[in-house]
Amino acid sequence: MAVEGKAVILENPGEPAVLRDVIVEDPGPGEVLIRVEASGVCHTDLTVKNLNGNGMPFPIVLGHEGAGYVEAVGEGVSHLQKGDPVVIAYRAPCERCPACLRGDPRRCYMALRPKQRIKRKSDGAVCSQVLRCGTFATHTVVHSKAAIKMPSEMPLDKACLIACGVVTGVGAAMNTAPVFYGARVAVIGCGGVGLSVIQGARLMHAKQIIAVDIKEKKLEWARNFGATHVVNAQKEDAVAAVRKLTEDGWDGGVEFAFEATGIPASTEQAVRMLAYGGTAVNIGFPAASDEIHLNLGDMATGVYWNKASLRVCHCGDCLASHDFPFLAGLYLKGELKLDEMVTHKITLNDVEDAFHEMETGDVIRSVIVI
Ligand SMILES: NC(=O)c1ccc[n+]([C@@H]2O[C@H](COP(=O)([O-])OP(=O)(O)OC[C@H]3O[C@@H](n4cnc5c(N)ncnc54)[C@H](O)[C@@H]3O)[C@@H](O)[C@H]2O)c1
Ligand SMILES: [Zn+2]
Ligand SMILES: [Zn+2]
């Protein structure tokens, strides 16, 4: 039976997100209905709003960093049952694309998606769900393989962070780069994603982890998450500062530089702060018109002479079925900090305030508790 609930919806381009009554249909074959318990507010939700849906049809239910309980399972779903605690993955591998077929599901081209089963109550309009999730809601329907079971002792208001910010950041360090032990690492942007890169680099035993941000509070938090050095990019040139901190008689530089701001210039900086043969990782979500400029021939920092690589990280190149329980386990063992990431607990009514806070305030993650 369809359930009535509430969801935070973008109704039209340029308008604020609003809380609306919705009808959530029964899960279809291979799908599950989730009663959402908690959802982190990731910068990508704000970007989707700012980019007027980024190609998704309106109305759009926001939210993609969610955890909750299975409420009902669709036909053919045998690995989950009502009451199971789960974190929702937005990149459960499709099992059909060239990457999946060659046995490399971490690089799946497109994720499994459910049918759109959330309707606005007032007019029955079918809603898009951000990244196939739509977790700023009391209920949502997702593909059953995207609902990853959590250990029963895992608190869901922390587990939700694993769904995007944490798996993206930790995965960027562990999978995309991957960071080797003893490496020198720089992380530009210390929000929910960047602080998770710092944690990932710490877990991979990087010897130097240099946090770069424009806010002092972020840099203070970065130290708590494992940064060995900090650079305030508003006070000094980030590239020069990182090179100086890594001076080794060979012009310094880091083996791995991560961009986690969403600003194209940060990716350019990441490339320019590399040591010979280093790898820069672009994580931030670009607008269609965003471009970067890379010099090839400068003897010190040009991509050619410095033999630099640029990689792109989508959701930490994760395999959610493996990585989500692994990350939950690290949290339960005290090796992954999640409690410290939740700086604000809010309700479904407060999403616009959380967006404003994300742009102007001192926040790592606002978590909506439903
Ligand atoms: N690729 C992926 O799979 C993926 C996943 C999640 C998020 N994202 C994207 O990653 C980016 C970061 O997300 P978030 O949720 O951590 O955002 P956030 O807003 O929490 O953090 C961004 C941080 O960048 C800092 N910053 C801004 N301008 C800066 C500058 N010029 N130099 C240094 N630091 C600067 C801010 O102070 C803030 O601490 C966003 O673009 C988001 O859309 C991508
Ligand atoms: Zn996200
Ligand atoms: Zn695939």
C-alpha cells in the first residue's frame, strides 16, 4: 500500500526548496521502500539547486546521503527484510556496462536506478530523486542493491554520512589515488568530503597531510581529523605554501593532491603542487561550463615535465556492498571519526538554512534527523 509522507522538493528553477506532502508508491520488483531515519546535507544538493536541477526534470526530491530502515521489499528481493537498517548507495553497479562486464564494478558507468515512485500529493506530479536517492524525505524507494545493510550497533544518524561525503573522501584516498604509505598529501577544501580525504590519507599512513582551506575553523577541524600541517589559502598562496612545507631538495610537492571545493581553480592548484610523477584528484562537482587551464611545458610545474596525472573521483570509486560495511566497521572500532562530522542536527524544515550555513558558516555536516 502506498504511504503518505513528506519530502523536501525543488518545484521550479530558481526557487527555494520546500517541504511538501508526497505519496510514495509500493516498491516494484527489485526495489525497496525505505523509511528514512537520517540524511546528511552534501554540497552536491546545493549545487543541484544552484544549477537548476542540472538536467533533472522538476519537481526534484533532494538528498542523497541517507540511512533508514527497510519498510517493504518488492518482488524478488530476498537479501533484505522489513526492519533492516541500511545506508543508501547512489552508485550500486549496473552489472551491464563495459566496466561491470570486465569485472571492474568500481568504475561502473551508470548506477542501478528504481522507477520513480514519489509523487507530489497536491497534483500527482512524479518527482525526480537526486542521484536516484531522494533522502530529504520521510520515505523513498531505491533499488534493493543500493540499500546496504548496516550492523545493528551502527547509529544511523552517523551511518548516513558514509553514503556520500565519507565514502567519497576516504575512497578518493584509498581507491582513486590510491595513496601509498609514507606519501605526502595535500587536500584543498576541508568540508565533509575534504575532511574525509584527510581521514582516508591518515588510514593509508601518509606521512604528511596538508589541509588547505580559506576558513580557520575548517583548518582547526582538519588537524583533529589527521592533518599534519594546515595552509590558509586566503592568507598565502596555497601552491607555494605546500611546496615549501614539502621541500626535499627536489622542489618539494606532494605525491597526491585532492581538490574538494568544487572550484575549478582548486584543481589547477592541485596539479601545480605535485611532486614529480604525482597525481591530482578532482572531486568537486562542476557546472557544464567549468574549465581548467593546465600548463604543459613549465620546467618546474608543467604537466609534461612534472609527469603529472589527473584523476577524477566519483563517490570514492566505491563498491558500496563492500565499502559501506567496511567503513561502518572502522567507525565502530574507533578508527573513523563520524561523530565529530555532525556539527548540526536539523529537521526537514531546515534545509534552506543548512544550505545558507554551508556557504557562510562553520559547518562540517548538517544531518537531518527524521
Ligand atoms: N565526486 C563526487 O563523487 C562528489 C561527492 C560528494 C561531493 N562532491 C562535491 O565535492 C565538493 C565538496 O563537497 P562538500 O560537501 O565537502 O562541500 P563543503 O561546502 O562542505 O566544503 C567545501 C570546502 O571548501 C572550502 N573552500 C571554498 N573555497 C576554497 C578555496 N578557494 N580554497 C580552499 N578551500 C576552499 C570551504 O571553506 C569548505 O570548507 C562539492 O563540489 C561537492 O558537490 C563530489
Ligand atoms: Zn554528495
Ligand atoms: Zn556498470
